[in-house]
Amino acid sequence: MVRSYDRKTGRADADRPVRVRFVEREQIDAEKVAEVLIRLALRAAGDGTATGDTGQHLRGLLQSRR
């Protein structure tokens, strides 16, 4: 069941800059990398950049088609 999200608090949007920190490891955490890339694409959705276009497409794929 898909539920729409309606923010109840007066929290500011997450438009703050993204900081990335490199930590050398023997293996990468692919799930964490995927999560970060998805969040960045969704945040940039609709802003006219290549990342924004990707986010818009991803947002369309995630929406329910009833």
C-alpha cells in the first residue's frame, strides 16, 4: 500500500550542500553508495541538470501506477 508523505513539522528543506568524506576500506558498501546516489538524484530532481533529469526519471519510476 502506497501512502503519500505529508510533512507535519516546520523543518527546512534539505537544500544544504553535500559533503563527502573518503574513508579507505578494503571493500565498499554498495548499498550505502547506492543510497547516497539515489538521495542526491532525488534532491536534484527537476533542476535542469543531468543529475536533476536522472532524479526526475527515478521519481517517476518510484511513483505508483494505478
